[in-house]
Amino acid sequence: MPPITKEEFRAPMHILEKEIERLAIPKPKLPILLQPDLLIGTWVNVDPQTRDLVRLEIKQKGNEITVHGFGACHPNPCDWGVVEGRIYSDTVATMHAVAFATEYKFEFAQVLVTGALYKGALFVETLTRFTDQSGRADVYALDIMNK
């Protein structure tokens, strides 16, 4: 029988932890938990004639957000519903979220919604992909919203 080599040895977890400490291997840092406070609130489109989103209501849900969208319909805005969103910072060490992304799925389309803060306004982009075989071209829109 051949001798056991180091590569074949498997240490129990408590021995491994002691070895990590003995070798002064740094422990991984905990991920930074972003604060969505700058995004939270009701955002209204600055263009009253928009044909896209007229309003977004963003709320905190744990370490993420929910997004409640309202589209341009007549005579009242269409309720897009509430979906969960992911938040993003502008650097790897920042505590405050400055952007988000989410997706709506309708019977006729999928809409990717992203938003980013810029000088106190929320710049919202929507990318609509029609899935209903209607032949319509997919659509991009940019809206600016204020609280």
C-alpha cells in the first residue's frame, strides 16, 4: 500500500480552523449591506405626456426593495403591480444604493426597469420586449422622475 500524501489528507473542520488561524490567513470580510434609503419614496415622471412609466413607488424590503410601477394609460395610470428589485452602489465600498433593477412580466411583454440617481433625480430606463407575436419592435425609453 502506498504511503498517504498530504494531498490525500482531509482535516476535520476544527483542525482546519486552527490551521487558518496559525497561518494568519485573513478571514473573508462580510459583504457590505447597502442602504436603499436614497431610492425609497414615490417618484413621479417630470413629463406629464410620457407614454411609459408615470410613477414608481419604491419601498424597502429587508436589504432590497420593492418597486410598484404605474404606466401611462388613459384616463388613469395602469397598475403594473409590485415586484422585488435589486439595489446597487456606485463603488464597491459604498453603503448607500444609488441604482436598482427589476423586471415586470406581462402576458404580452417583458419589461426590464433600471433606475439610477443623478443630481437628485431618478433616471429610469425601460427596455420592453414584446412576447405576444404582434410583430412590434422592442422599445427603449428613458424617463426622469422626481420625488
